[in-house]
Amino acid sequence: MHELPDREPGDAAGLAQLQEHYRVFAEVEAAPVSPRYARWASGVAEDTDLLQRLLALPAAKRQANLLFAFAQFHGVQAEQWAEARAQILNGWAQIAATMRGRATQTNEPGRIAALNLAFSAIQDDDDAPLALIEVGASAGLCLYPDAWPTRYLHAGQPDRELVPPEGSLRSAVQLRCELSGLEAPRALPRVGYRAGIDLNPLDLTDAADQRWLESLIWPGMEYRIPRIRAGAEILAQDPPEMFAGDLNDRLAHVLDQVPAGMTPVVFHTAVLAYLSRQDRRRFRSQVEAVGVRWVSNEGIRIIEGIAEQLPRESEAESGFVLSLDGEPLARTAPHGQAARALRR
């Protein structure tokens, strides 16, 4: 995931930056997985009227996945851009108002399969149960890496299937992750505490919140919906602690809640791109100052210093770099479906 456009309305450079955001979204993010969104994003990139409307929104509200999610939320399902454009413009007042009131809160349990590569490394260092704190947690679905049966596939090698112990939380849906040049975890992590921080935590017992979360799933990826519904069942059995507020303002308080005898782990996926560079630095300095373990799964240029360690990795590739304590571990697919060794 790339940095979001941040120029002010009326700025010609801001218009060009926003056009580039939509072009990259079409060609890099959407094209491999969602032809409809690729067509829509290509259309927006050439649509000065709609780009100007987007520039009138706050910078964090202009990105493609938020616009398209709310178009879906308000009933836009057209395959071709011309029809979708007419519907978006016809309902613009309602769509824009909703965009101002909500944020992108994709909560994809499939990412757990990739995050486990880092969680298992932490567990190898310290056998204590993990106290997981997710910033930008949405509904908290990724706080349950111990509850999802997970199959790791590696060409030329037997699959490795990890399952929760009998009698513990267990999803009815299995996660899958294809590995290349990486060793699969030997076991699911042991988790003793779960907490999430989000500006607006979602409650999946609320039908509107669940519909919003499902609206964030891209056309062509409807197979992800059963994972959200299975995750909602897990949350209903054992809800995590959820804290509303800015991650930088709330982190110290949440860390204070961690029970003794556990290893605190702060983690996030596709979250820091929504922060200013100054706020990213503030977050990192907080994490490093308290000495907790830190798992980051973000675009290659979102965490300072990561891209410089990986001169052979391309920024044009979709997905994230998984890092542990600021050290890159793997290149991961956007929804945890694959992970590969890094080119160094």
C-alpha cells in the first residue's frame, strides 16, 4: 500500500498526485484481483470533475478503496465505469457525507497467516503467552491467530497444517498461505491477552457495522466474506478489549493493561499509511521506547528505513513488507494469501 495523497484542494500538484494514486491503484492493486475496481480506478484517474470533488474532502478520505467501498455501500454495482460514474455522481451528496463519517477499516483475518511468521519468531524467543495489541484494529478479527486453522503450502514440500488445541476457540474456516523461500511456523502462537485500538471500533453484533465491513471487500473477492462471518462468531465467544481513540494517544494506556508474565506485541497491517509522517515517527518512537515487540505489515515505504534495506524489492509490487522490530522478514500478499522471501 502506497502513501495517500495529501495535497490541499485547488493545488494543481494535488490533482496530479490524486490522479497518480488512482492509476497506481488500478494497475498495481486492483488489476490482479478485481477487474471492476481496476476499471473504476482507471476511470476516476481521467475524470477531472470527480477528482475535484475528491480534493474537496479531507486528505485521508480521498483514497480509492474508501470511495469504492462507499459506492458499494450505497448500492453501486455496475461493472463498467460509465454506468458506475453516473450512479456515483447522482448519489454524491450521500456518498461524500458517509465518506466523511467513516474510515477504511478492512479487517481481513487471512492476514493472520502471514503475521504468524513474525508471531512464531517472537514465540521462539520467549515461550510466554503473547499479549497482542493491534493498532487500527477495526473489529479486532486479527487478534485471534491462535483460533484459525491455517494451512501453509510450499511447492515441492508437504503442506503444514496448524490447528487450535481441542476445547479452545476455533474458526470454522481454514486460512491458507502459499510460501516461497520461507519456513512455515511450527505451531500457532499462544495468546493470553487481546486488545485493539481504533478511532471507531466496529461491533460485529451490529448489522450496520458488519455490512460496512463486508462492503470493503472488493468485487471478485467475495470468498473473503465467510472469513468475516466466521471471525464474528469467534468475537462473540470471547470479545477482545477494544479502545476507541487515536493510536498514538491510547497506546501507553493499553500497554499498561497487559497482564504480568506475557510478552507484549504491538502490531498493525495497512494502518500507518493513513498517518502523517510525523505521526508515524511518534508511533515508532513510543514503541521502541517501551521495548515491546513490534510487528509491522505495511507498504515498503511506509516504515522509514525498510526500503533502504531492500534495494532489490520493487515498490510497484502489490502487498506489504512484514517486519519484526524494524527488521524486514518477508514480502506478503495483501490478504495474507502468500508470503515470499525478500530479495536483498
